[in-house]
Amino acid sequence: MKETIKNLLKFSVYGAYSDGRTKKKTREKLNSQKTIISNYISNHKVKKLQIGCGANIYEGWLNTDLQSKESIAFLDAGNIFPMESETFDYIYSEHLFEHLTADQQINMLSEGARILKKGGIMRIATPSLDFLFNLYENPQTDMHSEYTEWTVNHSPYLQSVKEKVENKESHYCYVINNFFKAWGHQMIHNFKSLERLALQYGYKNVSSCKVGESTDEHLKNVERHGTVIPSKMNLLETMVVELIK
């Protein structure tokens, strides 16, 4: 289990995005993109788009990613979406948004608003900036101490800290620095900054949710990041927002 977690933590979504931008790979992915998207739209009354699905293939959803496969359509969150306006009822993305640059995040929000129907919802699960500052201000709480110890013990980026920094009371500083730059993280929001951005780019209302919870049945229990890292660590670092068009 420890080796699996270490391998997963080494994976950079942004690295996958960078690797996927070669012309050759893009051409290959575009060949099947239109067919997968058009078949999905033709065969589903309630239309749900997942952006950056990775290995989380959801039944009843149009699953998309830069790394396309037979059942996954190629979609670059940082470029124009190849869908007509007001097509989808729901959009969902988990732990992808923080891997996008500010420009790419704006594109994902604005394009999402364009392809959503009126009243449609985009749900985003992403790390919280407030969590990092709470960790900085209160590093010695039981939960923060546990999070810091777990991260240092499992992150491949912090092995030298584990082995060479004897005073564990300062480990939280390394954990916070690592969080901003590891795994290809580009831009981390708190609720207020993401809310303001969403309201600027086409959404009428923004609400905060707990992981796995929603007032809409289609969006309940969609998060899976808590199966990659321990659930309580995921609950600590993740915020979930629902943006209503």
C-alpha cells in the first residue's frame, strides 16, 4: 500500500498535460474525440461531463482527459471545448483545477459556463489555500501534526527532510513549501477567490460543499481522491465548490 501511494504521489497531472501537448499526440487524440463526444451526447438525456478523469471512469458521464483511451475523449481544459453551447447539465472535476495556470483556469470556467445549460452545475474539488495557512498558523494541532508526519513519510519529494531534518517541529514548513510546487501545482485557491472568479466568468451562484455531499443526487459521492490518499487527509486538504450557471 505504501509503495502504491508513493507512486501515485510522484505522478504530476501537469506533467501529463505538458506531455500531451505534442502535435503528434494531439492529432491522434482528436481522431477519436468527435466520435466519443457525439455518441455520448446522442445517447444520454442527462448530460454529464467529467474533466480530467484519470482512472476514474464514471458510468453515465462523458469522461475526458488529456490521456485519451477507447472510452475517454481527449479534452484540454486550457483550450476551447469542442462542444456546442448549452449542451451539458453537469460538469465535474477533481484535483485538476490546481494543476492549471490562471489563464487555463479561466478558460475552464468560461468554457464550462458556455457549454452548461441554464441552471447547470459545475462541481470542482481542489485543495484549499485556507488549509495551508491554517497548517502554518496551527502546526501543532493533532490533525495538522498527523498530516505533516504522514506527508513527510509518504511524499517522494520530502525524503531528504525525513532523513536529514531531525527537528520534526519544523517539518510543517517543508510540507507547505512542497504543496505549492510539487505534483505540478500551479494555482491554489481559497473559497472566496474561486467564488469571485466564477462569478466573473458566467456563474450566478457559488456554494461550498463537503466531500461527497451535494443537494443534487447526480453530484453526491463523486469524489475519489480519498481512495488515493487516506480519506481524513483528503477531507483536511480538499474544498468542494458547486458553481451554478
